[in-house]
Amino acid sequence: MFVLTSLARPGRRLVPLLVVGLLLTGPAGGVPNAQASGVGLAVRHAGQPPRIHDIQGVGHISTLDGTSVSNVPGIVTAKRSNGFYMQDPSPDSDERTSDGMFVFTSSAPSSVSVGDSVLVGGTVTEFRSGGTTSTNLTTTQINSPAIVKVSSGNALPAPIVIGIGGRIPPQQVIEDDARGSVETSGVFDPASDGIDFYESLEGMLVQINNAVVVGARSSFGEIPVLSDNGANAGLRTARGGIVVRPTDFNPERIILDDEILATPSANVGDRFPLVVGVLDYSFGNFKLEITQSLTVTSGGLTREITSPPGGQQLAVATFNVQNLSPADGPDKFNTLAGHIVNSLKSPDLLALEEIQDNNGPVDNGVVDATVTFNTLISAIQGAGGPTYQFRSINPVNNQDGGQPGGNIRVGFLVRTDRGLAFIDRPGGGSTIATSVLSGPGGPQLSSSPGRLDPNNAAFNASRKPLAGELTFLNQKLFVVANHFNSKTGDQPLFGRFQPPARSTEVQRAQQAQVVNDFVKSILALDADANIIVLGDLNDFEFSNTLSILKSGGVLNDLVDTLPQDDRYTFIFEGNSQVLDHILVSSQLLKTRIEYDIVHLNSEFAVQSSDHEPQVARLTFGIASVQVVEQFEPQERHRRRLTEEQRQQRLRTDRSSLDDTRAEGNVVAVQCDEGVPVVLIANRDGLQTVQLLYKSRQACASIRVGDYLSGDGEKQHEFLFEAHDVTIERGGSRVR
């Protein structure tokens, strides 16, 4: 602390100033334009009471922390159950310093009302929610206050507009120069750093115009929004949210909270024409405590429905059902069943995450989940769906993380009425690892279902992957269901430590390596093996976890095939992000795949789960169409190619291709070693078409009288390969 005693202007008396804080210098010893240590620099006249901006200072920590102050003036702007906010009616001109703060009274402040002009004394305190060791920022407040009411009924200070016509928040950077605590490192720069921007408004009245909801109202009453209908915001989803990207976690999001007034139910895309509140901080986030009731304008968002699979398609889905157990009661089971039947169109194979045991969170040693699975299966039948079977392996009690006593695990639901069959091999167990063996028909699992390396430390207090071996249209598949380690324990985006440490990634990286090694062991025996890895991986598509899982080119993440504005399966604090994935081996990537993240949960206040399900429809029937001969219209005969001729045609160079089409009525079919060679008639004459199937047993699937069409690429005059084939039978077309 020091006193300047010689500062004077010509013709004026000496004005003593008291500067409270650290002596800081900028470039060349000048006055700094930002506080480098994160501790606020406060300047005030000696002998005069401090103003709020003197207490707040330029930074995250007040230099008056722990100091007694008196007669701090302000207008009461809002009241809470344990104190009130006040704001200086005569603010300074420095946007870096807040002119509002909280006065902690410990109980309801009955002696003041909104609009009162008060003088407050007490102890300046930096309060850190969660305790001194937490990762939260502090809020500056006055404790043990002595309050003098000066007058009542005063107009409130005009709120600061966040957005167009006011202060524009940073749109990409949360903090880019701190290394460690922002309270002791980095430059305090509200113009470029989101964490500093909101700190500079702490305790102040704030207004948002035309707020659009980017995350449904949570159970805590929180609603993330963007100002100005999302103008100037980052990448928006096709349905109204905002997408997380590798270097953009969207600091322009503002979270509305209900500590003063209740927040209404709201879905993504809903709007609030006007939002007014006081900016506060708690539980890792700045929050706008609304002080005026909100009027909701619906955005009209509806839950998505995927397409049903075709006759030659295998529909594979993954769905985190969020701690499902009989304790949830019939409503949740019926809602989930409706989603599975009506929205997911009853997929052939469904990998489920967070299935709890038969008595849910009751911690009594029960680990079996037969009742949970069968209750869901019955609800699916009741919703008009097919009969499913389940496959799962019980965990060791309380060893797989999640809710204590719940014993969450992954499992499969399998329907067998469309050609899918689960290959059961005994020997699997809670602590028994399945392995890949060389069998007479290629690779096979030692136990199916079986757990992947369940004793590996990578899966301590976490779910163990479940592998299964199946067949579809005589094609073998290996499927691995996963629920990787959760993100609980990572530091918050707006916490005091920057950049935030994501400690949970270490375990997910280890888990990804185990699964990657398992996939490689299958491919070592069959490079063309059909492998699907899916589930809640709890990490982004651009994360190190996914890079490890895909390493060596063994797996392909289907989310990468979607446009960026559709890449999200989860919304956290308004950030739309991918946590759930379906990955396939390169052999499966050669088939025609229709992939769909079905948005029916995360964007809505009323949810059956906090995750979105997703479906991949893989075509195991017709892989391509070959027009191997072209005839003149008058010709009514067909010529068969020899196998040598056929293979020669298949090896034709494709470097220069033109779009073309083959279609017509099937007038003759001949099976050549299980491969259909078909004569079709159209207005141009006759074409001989060779249909390449994944399965040689599929020859009987095409008949005389069918209508066949295919879009593809011309290889030379009489050779054609199609990307898409349609067979029409009885007025309906099957792809």
C-alpha cells in the first residue's frame, strides 16, 4: 500500500490519492492496461469511502479482500434468500471493473427492498463456492454487513445489454493467456477472453434481447441461451443449438438461472424476447439470475423419427437409457419403448448403456438385471414392437462405477425375425475376458457374449466393454458395446484453472487402446471382418480417445460422415457435442450405410434420457450392379459371360467415369455360382445385369417380374457399376 502526495494539476490544489493494491507497470514502466496477476487494481480518494468498482477492481480477486470497508453506496437491484445485490448508480467509465456486487446477510434481507439506496459497511470477502480447494472462481461480496438505508423507490441502474447495441461477448476464446489459475496468471482482458468478460459484469444488472435457447431447461432450473437470436454466434446446429468444435467451446452462451425467479420449461429453439437479471457465478459457471418473469415463444421443435430398414439392411443402434431400472416405474419404460419402436423403427440390434440391476440404486448386493431387461422388452412389445432377446454379463457388485448400488452395465437387445442371429458361446463371466480365436470359418470369440479385458486397470470403476458374435444374411459380425469412463472430475470451462484439465481423458485413452487392440486381433485373422464398435464413449469425435480407437485405420467413425451442424448426441450447459458413436471396420464402410443421430432427447426439457440414440442401416444385400452386356432392341436372347470374362470386367479401370443408369423389368434370372445374372427389358432394349451380393445365398431374392433400377458409373461401353439399387415388387420398392 502506498500514498501519492504530489499529484496536482496547474492552478489546482494538491489532491492526495490513496492507491490500494499492487504496484504494477506496463510496457516501458507505464500504467498497465490490464491486470497481469488477476488481482484487481483499485484507485480511490484517500479518506473517501470506496465505490463498488474500487472493490471489484480490474481482475478476478479484489485487492481489498479481507479488508473492512464502510459507507459503500449502491442501489438494491435484487434480493436472494441470503443477501442482496447492489449497484453503483454512478458507475465509472472502465468496462473492466464491475459496478455491482453481492451483500451477504446470511438470512433473508428483510431490512431492504429493491430500489433502496443504501450505504453498506463490512468485510470484503472473495467467496469460493465448493470450498477453498474447489476449481470455482470466487465472487466478491461484503460479509457481516452494516446497512444504512438512505432512500427508497429509486430507479434501478440501466442494465448492461449483452449483444447487439451493447457489449459483445467473445465468441471463441474463454481464456488464452493464463497458465494455471486466472487469479494469479494471464492478462485480464474482457474484450477477448470470455471468462474475463463475464467477471467484469459480476453482480451487475444485465439485459439480453431476443434470447434463443440452446439447451433445454435442466433439473436445476438452468437455461443456456444466446443473445440476438444467435446473431454473431458460432456454428449453430440445424435445429437451433450451438456446436462444440476443437477450438471453440462457445463462450457466448449465457446461462439463465432460477435463484430469484423461477425459469419456465423451455426446449432448444424457444425464445425469450427480453431477459433481465443479475450476473452471478456458481458451480463452475457465470449465471444470469433472472429478475423479471420470462415470456416463452415456442420454436416448434419436434422429436425426430428415423427411416425403417430395408429388406437387405441391418439396423444397428446405440442408446444410453440413463440409469434404467424397475425403480423408474412404467412411464420411463413405456417412453423408451415408444422411442425404440416409433422413432428408431425397432432396430435389429440395440446396444444399451446404463442398464441398472433389478432393484436399481438400492445397494444390497444384487447385480442381476434380468427384470430390467425383460421389463423393457415387454414395454417394446406393448408399443407394437417385435420380440427382443437380451445378452449381457453381470458386473461385480459396485465395481463398474455409476450410481452406488445401481451396477450399470452395457447389454444387447437382439431381434431375430429379420435374419439376425446371435452366436452364443458359453464361458463368459464378470472377470473372464473373451478372446479372439482362429476357427474353421475364420475368427471367432472364445465366449459370446464376453467382456473385454475386465481385469485391466483401464476399466477400474468403469463399465467393461461387451463383445458379441452374430450373423446376418450368412455374414458374420463382431459387435462391441461400450460405455467409457465419464467426464465427471474434469475442470469446468469457466473454472479458475485455465486451460481446464481434463483428467478423465487418461482413462478413456487406456480404454480406447484396449478396444483398438481387440479389433486388430480380429483383423489379423480376417482383414475383411465385419466389426462394429458403438456406445457412449464419453468423448468428442475430435478427441484423443477417438484417435486412439481408430488408430491404424481399423475403425471409421460414422459421425464424421455427417455435416457439422448435425454432429451432436448430448447437450451440456448449452454446448451440443458428440459423446456417443458408431464405428465400423473398413469392410463395412464399403457397404451402403445410412447413418442417423435421432434427436429426440437432449434438446427437450422432458426427456427419457439425456443422450440421443443413433442408428446405422448397413446394406448386406446388393452391393453393386454390373451391366455386363448391352443388346440392340430387336435382340431377344442373352449371352453368359465366363467367370474369367466377368472378373476381367470387374477389374476394368475406373479412372474416367460418366454417370449412367440401368433399369428395367426382369424377364429372366439365372444363378451363376449363387450370383444372379439377370436379363432386364426396357425401352432401349435388353440388358444383362450381374448383381454382386455379399452373400451367394441371396440369388433367390430377385425374381422374374421385379423392376430393377440402379444409379452408378459407366466404366466402358457395355460395363456399368451402380452405387444404389432398387428392386420393386408388388408396388413397393426395397433398396
